[in-house]
Amino acid sequence: YLMLCGPPPFSGRTDKEVRDKARTTEVRMSGPIWEEVSHGAKETIRRLLSLDPQRRSSAEQVLESDWMRSFVPMGRQISGNRPGTAEVEGSRQLAPELATNIRSYSKASSLKKAALIAIAQQLPQDIESGLRETFLLMDKDGTGTLPLDEVSRGISAAGVSQADLEQLKSQMDVNRDGQMSYTEFLAACMDQKKLQESDDLCWRAFKAFDLDNDGAIKLSEVRRILGTNEDDTDATGEPVSPLFKAMNRTGDGRVTFQEFKAMIKNDAKVSEHRGIRLLAAPKFFRRGNRSDNA
């Protein structure tokens, strides 16, 4: 109601007066501002604000309504193909460019993956919308996560061999739950070449790492973000200090924005260790994960 017209549905001089009106007054949607609102939207609001609990819509009923379906493609309700996927043998197959992006992501260092996840959580809507639609098409059950089996089948569009697919799936499944969240999907599928051209997105990620907001990233902040263990390794078993030193070219213990941006733009692995296998979001970023309500 607020998003469509501005003021709340019930008003009063005191909280008690507002509560009394909410308990006894049917919501009204009249006036010029409501003339441009669709009938489906009005009916949805009326059902949600119904005084009678038996008539009031549940969240599930709203999601299944024709009005909601007209805006949000949910899982099996989708008909036809959308950009980013194709239907192959009953499974959604990723467009080759997205599959290639995921392969590139899987080879990145854990530090770069964490940076990409930080960027994914702050993507502008115009960049996110296409990837969001692809994710929803693949999320057949509407759970907000993708089975890695489904993702690996989609990656086959890039001509990956079965052996490489199995290795890639193993690299992606760090926490062994067999799932990829929405934020992880965004981070993996982003066009890193376009990302390299955007100082704004790189700056947003930099600020996510700069926990004390002093204009530089320190080893202690990287350790906190990557969830470093007592032996100075991250969730993949990769030593964190060498990753930081490789990014901190001046060796002064303070990574500048230019050094951070250079790390993001570097497609090569920071380390040659086979242990770099982080696709799951670092624990520090999970509290802001966008996946649950994708």
C-alpha cells in the first residue's frame, strides 16, 4: 500500500487511534493516485489487509496469484526460454558466455571470489536483472538455491568435458551441501571484463573489505572476511597471508584501492595451490546474502 500510494492505509493522532482504525476500518483505495494502479494490485492489497482472517491471503496465495505471476517468473511456472538459458534434455543449459564466466570464477583465488561476492551483493538493478531471471529459470523449486548438479549440466554449454565438469563441481561444493546460493550465482556469472571497466563496483567491494573505513585494507580485515582459522588458512585450507602479500604490492601492510582493483582485474590465480576452491560465500558476507528472497 505504501509503495503504491505513499501514505499508510490507516492514520491517526496516536498509536492507539491507528491501531483502532486498523482493527475496525476497511482499507480504502480511492483518489487520482489509485486510478493508475491495476485491478490485480488493488485486489491483492485488499486481501492482505482484510479484517477477516479467514479471507486474508497467505503469503503463498499471493505468490500464486495471477498478478504476482505476471511480474515474477517462479520456477516451473515459466514457459518458454529466456535470455541466458536454453532447454536441453529437460535441464536448463546456461548460455556459453555465462558458463565461461563460471569456469573463470572457479579458478580465481579465494580473495578474488570474496571480492566478487561483495560486488554481487551490491549490483545495480540493470546488471542484476538479467542474471536474476536466469537464476529463477534454473531454480525450479523456488528455494533460492541451485543444485550443483543442475549448474554443472548448464555449464556443459561451454563444451566442458565430463571429467572437467566433475572437477568443477567438486571445486564449487566447498561446504559439501550440493547447492549454490543466489549471491554465489551472481558472483560467478558476472562479466568480469565489464567489471574491470567499472571503478564504482570495484570501489563498493573495496569498502566492504575496509571494515574500519580508514581507506585501506589490512591483513586483519582480510582474515576476518575470509573466516581465517587459527593456522592462518581460509575455509579452503589456503594460507591467507600469501594472498594478502600478493595483493599488497608495496609491502606496507595497507592495500590501497588501486592495489585492490588490480587484484580484481588479474585473471590469473594469486596462488598455484590446488586448495583454492571457494565458491560458497565467506561467512562474513553471508548475513547480507541476497539468495533467500531471490
